[in-house]
Amino acid sequence: MSRTPSVGLATRCTFVVAALTAGCIDIPAESTRPRLKTYVDDWRNEIIYQVLVDRFANGDVNNDFHVQEGPPARYQGGDWKGLEDHLDYIRELGVTTLWISPVVRNVETDADVDAYHGYWAQDLTALNPHFGDLAALRSLTSHVHALGMKIVEDVVVNHLGQVFFYDMNMNGKPDVYVSGTGSSSPVMRSTEFDPDFDLRGVQAQTPLGIAGRAPIVFVREPEISREPPKPGILGESRAYHGLGRITNFDDEMQSRFGDFPGGLKDLATEVPEVRETLTDAYLHWVEEADFDGLRLDTIKHVEHEFWQAFSPAVRERMRKHNKTNFILFGEALDGRDDLLGSYTQSGELDSVFYFSQHFRVFHDVFATAGSAAQQKPTSAIAALWSEKSDHYGKLPQQDGIGIAPAKALVNFIDNHDRPRFLYDSNHDLPALRNALTFLFTEEGIPCVYYGTELDFYGGNDPANREVLWKTGFPTQGETFRHIAALSRLRKNYEALRLGDTIVRFASNVTSGAPDAGLFAFERTGGDAGDAYALVVVNTSGTQESSPPSPGMPVGALPGTPLLDVLEPDHAPFIVNADGTLAVVVPVQSTRILVPSDQVIAN
């Protein structure tokens, strides 16, 4: 049951937390499109908060159908109204941009697992009724914008949900096959919903042998929204590659043309009509709800030519609405830095998630701090950052966000597809908070996964998709307050947002030397001008660290007093006459050093 749409403009009075004054916000009703505006000045000023809508807050019990509280693979009841009701919690964290789950209707459930995450699209012309109706979505985006925040929609162009089966025996129904004896040969189970990859196309087979490509048969189970997809060509077999399930993601052909395991049907995105349909369908919801950007799922499984057509088309359509700085950032779950960067070249995306850093820095350096034998030295950070200039776009995309992709990477510690940091680090809370400090001070756009502020520690999907509202939304925990403090520092110090990066020190060891685990970099110059910050990180879990005597070279002038804005009562560190700085950093800690004449009083 959805809420009854109102007519015209529904005026809702809300308490604007930041200003502590009452005000009224005009919320466009379901029958009225919002007037699109540009709300973003510079995406490097933003702090993104990733929210799985189903897991954040339940604000409207009227859409709680098929909810099964408890099992994490089931719908739990979160919705857009719940998110709207707790924007004050998110604001207190210092977040400025929400990235929300996909909004379109999904196949409800498959193999006793629900599509609570939103990545099993079935109808791109309809909203997911679990999350609310169009009025609820518009109300959310309007309230987000009224509070000075922004909102990004998550979309998938690579595949749809499990909407058809391959009729391999041509009997018109989906069958399951079991082979093997269990003694002389292993028992194997296969299904016509999810057969193995075949470059010829999934093959039909009769007792007489192979009979050509298996027919694609769309399922009609309206009770779980498993029906021919919409709109248009998406409901026809010619919109799909039909080659079956990927069994080897390292095989380029399978990765590019195969179905995702679980029967997610790979779209033929090279077909012009498919491209146009996807582009129009997703931009329709941008125009209906006034989103500020798109997070693009599984980009490495889609050909570059798609992104070279999609990106300019999106920017042109947004420009017609006078909506500029509309960000396009993509997800390629891969540690290959050159692969990630390939999607930021001319004509493609504004940014990508910095997955290579997730693996090579946040996992290998920070999460392993409890073991000097496993931990990688901080020279690994310097090595990765040195690759940026070779791999990522050096110029802003035409009509994009006005920032070179190399300077606008989306940095993250963990997300819904990876075990949480605290799971990987054996619940090492100091390591988490140190990693967060690094995240908020490095170049790019920081992104925090919901629940990190509350020390969530789930392992692989779906354990890492916890229900947040059962915590009661506490704001006094140490990690919450740490993120809030980092948000304020990032806002107050232009160098931490806009400055260029100069690596000043990296260690080659994780133990047995005074500088073990030490890493230092400056943020200054570029769009930050003369603003200056020196970030000195100790990643060691066992010792305090300092650079070799007399200190490390820095860009601040000799005699400059540098204050640690994370620990303002500490005595200033003075730059030596030879331009070096001696600084001691406690175990798993970071110093953010700012010239005393640039320090902003709290």
C-alpha cells in the first residue's frame, strides 16, 4: 500500500537543524516535476555517505510487504521516508551527499533471497514500492537539498534481474538438472536460469545432440515482479547476449558478455536501441526527482563505447535543465589501477571508486596494522599514488564536473560488496579511526559506508549490510565523533579539500626502525592556493614513529610553527632551519599540521 499522492504542491514545514530556525519547504507532489537546479559547487568539497535504503530506517510501515525481519538476505523495511526522518543524524556526522540504493522496481525475490539491495532491476519505468512512491522520493530529495546536501542515484546498465530462462530442452519451463553419482563422479546441479557460459550462446540439447541456441523465455510471475522487463526492447530477447553465467571473471569475453552468477541477465549494451532505452529510463528518474549525479554499477563489464555514448548524452540532457556539475562516477570491483583509470579518459566518466587503493592501502597497510609480518610498508601508498598521472584522466570531462578525474577519485574504506574494515582488521578500532583520518585528508572525494560511524563489523555480503535503525541512531560514540570532527576539519581547511598532493615521506619497513609505518604528505597549491596542511600518518600498530634525524623535508618555510589541529593543545612543531621537520606520531595515529597563522579557532 502506497501513500495517496497529493495534488499540486504539498507544503511541509520542517525544522532546519543547521540553522535552528523553523521554515517551510515546498515539496513537489507526485503530479509535479521539480525544477532542476545545480546544488554542487565543487565535488571535492563533498563527503559522500553510502546508504542501503532497506537497512537505514523504516519510516512508513505501509510499504512493509514481504518483510522478514532478522535474516539479512531478506527485506527489512527501510525506505525513503525513514531516510528523510533521520537527515539530522546524517548531518551531524558532517555528510554532505547521500548515495542511495537503486530506485527502480526489482524482481522481488529469487532462490529465497530478496532484492533489498536494488540491483535486480525488472521495470525501469516504475519505482521500487518497498521504498515508497514518487511523492516520497521527491520529498526526500527536496529535504536533502533544503538542508544544503546533495543526493546521488545508483543505476545499473550492465544487467537486469533474473527475468528469463534458457529453454535448453525446449519444453517451455525452467528445469534443474542433476548429474553424477557422488562416488565415481561428483554430483552436479545446473539450472536453466543460470547455465554456464558458452561463447556460441547457451545451447539447446535433445537426446540426439546439440540443437542450436536455446530459446530465451521470459517468466511471468507478477506476484514477485518477475515479468518481461520494461521499457520497450528490454522485454525482447535481442536486448541480451544470452551466453550464460560467468565462470571465470579473468576471462575478458566472459566478463564482458556473460551473465552475473545468480542469473542476472547481461544486456547487449552495444545495441543502439538498448543504449538509448537505458539512458532515457535512468535520466527520467533524475528529472522526476532532481538527483545530483549517478553512481554507475559494474562499469568494467560494459564496453567503453557505451560510456563514450552515455556520458555525453547525460551531460547534454542535464545542461538543458541548467543542471551542471552533474557527477558520473563508476564502480569497477578490481585492483588493477590502469583498468580503473581507463574509464576516466576523454569522453567517459568524471570519476571512479578508487578500488586499487581499497586493496593496496586500506587493506594491505591499515587493516593489517596488528601484524608487522602481514602489513605492507607505506612505500606502497607512494607507489600507488605515483600511478595516478599515468592511469587517470588529466583534464576535466567536457561539460562534466570541471575537475580532472585524477583529482576527483572517490576514496572509500569499504562498501556493500566488501567485508567491513573491522571484520578484515580483527576489530582493530584504532586502525579504523586512523584509516578514516587518512580518508578525509587525502586528495579526492571521501565516501563513508553507512554504519562505519557505529563500528559495524560484518563480513561478506549480506553480513556487511546490517540494519542501522535498531541502534537508535546514537551520535556520541568515539568513531561517530571522530568522523564528525574530520568533517569539520575538511570543511574548515581548504588545503584538505582542494590542495595538490606532495609525498614527503614513506617508509620501507613495518617494524624494527624508528620510521616504521610512517607516511607523510602535503596538501597545498592547486586550487587551494597558499593554504597548507601536512598530514603525518603512523600506520604501525606496535610503535610510535618518527622520520630519521634531523627530520623529513617539508614545503613550509624554516621557522614556521605547525599546529596539530587534531590535538590543538599539543605544542607546535617548528620547521628546522634546513627545511626539515622532526615529528613523533603515536601508535596508529595521525597529525594534521597547519601553520599557526592559518589555524581556524573552533
